[in-house]
Amino acid sequence: MNTNTNTPAVETTVAPVAQKHYKKTVIEMYTEAVEKALTSKKSATQLSASGHEYSGLNKAILNAAKAELGYKSNKWFSTKQMQEAGLVQKSENDFGVILFSTILKETEDSKKKEKVIKYYRVFNEDSLETLPL
């Protein structure tokens, strides 16, 4: 047990994910996904609406979400892809699945670059419907 009272507090943002409000932090979700990615060598292919195949951590996150939420489709849409395809969420309680990406960002002195982790949401095709007219 850690008795160090000088440990900085970590901000715990509750991350709602598709049809359920999880009481897990983004850090906990990330850690679980990394563990699953390391232990599962073979998992179903997950595709973006544009046909891009997800890999690594994001593939593990999507496979876990698909299994847990009972989706049949392996196709995932970003908010922009949903708009372009004329799709909307079937339920307003569907908050999507959080995925991660990294980019290299120049520092202020422009001689170094640092890795920045970004996150974004995607929605399974099964949770979407055509925009009503």
C-alpha cells in the first residue's frame, strides 16, 4: 500500500462508452487495452468507414468494445465520416468508443519534437442509422 501523501492526484475523467456509462478512467481503459493487445495475437479485423484497418492498441480496444456491446459489424465511423454518410446515432446515450493516436509536435525551440497522445471517438455501424429526412 502506498502511504506517500505527496503523490500527485491524477485527474480521473469518467469516459462513457457506447450505451453504458463506465466508471473507469481513461487511464484504466488505456491500461486494460494495452494488456489485452499484448495477450491477444489474433483478433478480428476492425475497419474505419474509409476502409483503413485499425491495428495495435486501437484494434484491441475495438474488439473488446464490439464483444462487450454485442455488435456484429467490424466497421467504425468517426463523427466526420458519419456526417459525410448521412448517418446519426440510434441512441443519444451512445457515446462511442475512445481511440488513441500519436503525433509528433514541434517544441517551442523548433529543434526538437515531442510525442503527443490524442484521442478521438468512433461509432460502430450497428449503432447508427440513416439521417431521417
